[in-house]
Amino acid sequence: MAITAKERRAIHFQVSLAIQRGELVRSRHCESCGRRTRTQGHHDDYTKPLEVRWLCSSCHVRLHAGLPLLPDKTAALISRDERRGWR
């Protein structure tokens, strides 16, 4: 079943509200490549609006283009960032 643009906007708004209320936390690292950046939420299934994958813009575009995602380096990069004092 296809989702309409209106339904998609309502779900994105629901995610924004959940972030503002602290019910959902935006990761600072891409779940695919591990890059530290402002991530974008990606829904694999719009029937589960608060199940979001946090991706950098490059990985998000790759996913929608049907290209393979990059290997997950998140743990190593988070560890590196913590050693540098970044959060």
C-alpha cells in the first residue's frame, strides 16, 4: 500500500515532535557509514513512525537510489570522537 504525501508529512511531523519532547533522540552519527553529522531520519516502514534510521545525507541519497550502503563504522568513529572529547 502506497503512502500519500500528506501522510508522509504527518509522520515527519510526528518524528519532529518526538525529538522535541525527548521521546526520540537524533543520532549524531550515521548508522550506515558512521560519519559524525546532522543526520536525517529514514523510515523503512511508515506504519512504524517512530522507528527511524539515522543516516547522513550521502547515505540517505544512496539508499533511495537503490545503491549499496557503506559499511558500518559507527562504533569506531564514536570511540574516536569520545577520545577527542567530542559528543
